[in-house]
Amino acid sequence: METTLHQQLKAHYQQHSSSTEAQLGSYRIDVRLPDRLIEIQCSSLAALRDKVNELCQEHPVTVVKPIIARKQITTLKWNRVVGTTHSRHIGSWLDLFDELVHFTRTFPQPNLTLEILLIDIEERRRPGRKRTRKGYRVDDRSLRQIHGIRTLRLATDLYRLLPAELPDEFTTADLAAALGIHRNSAQKIAYCLRECGAAEVVGKQRNAILYRPLTRQEELAKAA
């Protein structure tokens, strides 16, 4: 079932000359504008790979991917609110790389734009069945606030998601230290930068792979 969040984001991108839930061949498109197609993906980017690859052969496509910064949790019982709290986890732009590891063979490509939204949401929950692992089921999600938008067209645009500049050469340990994150998260980021074409391997530092970030001009020259 479509969530309120998905409906709200469709309305956010809809224009007077657009149509929603438009059929294009075998695919249903969230928002169809005169100059581009918009797909809103609140779940995994991996589920969109084949669809996006096919649509991009003939159409400009924008994939809108929301990243949850803060989540207000509202608990319902018998349609009454019985509690409200906030998730301890605070998301950031870096969370995109958890999704991008499964999307590196789709992004970047000439007709594709990724639009990343950092948002706050409300998640409404109900008690789950006794045997469910989480003990609850999600009833709906809705948008509370959009904090910012990052538009990515080239692989080197990924550096706009990083809160610190990288040195001329770096290992995943350097990346973890610069960004203040765990080493396994830095490894995911380095993998995405390399596979998307934003960084290249230039050697080793002891047993660690040494990366060099590419410039926008270098990326464009390689694609020419």
C-alpha cells in the first residue's frame, strides 16, 4: 500500500503539466513531466535498477531518494494515540552510501539524476502479532520536514555528501578518521566512489588500498 510519505513526495514534484501514476510501456511512472520522468523510491534503490536502466535508454529520469534524518514514532492502539517518542538514530547524507552499494552499475549514466532529500518523518505504529520479531507493525509514514536536497548527476557529485574534504590520497582508515565514522562504513563509501568512477586505486599503503579522488574535469574527460 502506498504510504502518505510517497503521496506527499509525488505532490511535491508534480506540476500543472504533469501526470501521476502514468503508464509508460510496461512501467508505471510516479510523476511524468514533459521533459523527464520522476521515480520516488522510499525503499531500496536496488529494486529500481532494471527499471531505471531501461527507462534511461530513451528518457531523462530523476530518482528521488529520501534519507530519514529524524523519526517521530507515534504508537496507536484501537485507533487512539497511546504514545509518542523519537528514534535515537539520526540519519545523514552519508546514509545514501548504504543504498548506493547496490546501485553502482546504474549510477551514473547520461540520462539519470539522483535527487537526495534529507527529511524528518512521522512513523505510525500499531502492536504487531505476538510472534512478530519487532513487536509492532508500521501503519503509515508521513513527511514532517525537508531539511535539504542534494542533486547528483556525476560520480564526483558524491563528494558533496561528505562533510569533510579528502586528502589527495586516502585509505579507508583515513576516510573513517576524516568523516568520524566506523571503518566498515568508510569501506562502503570507498567502494561506491571507486565503482561509480569518483575515485581510482593508485596503490597500497602497507596492506591498505590507496585511493585518489578524481576531479569533475577528470571524470568528464574519461566519459568523453
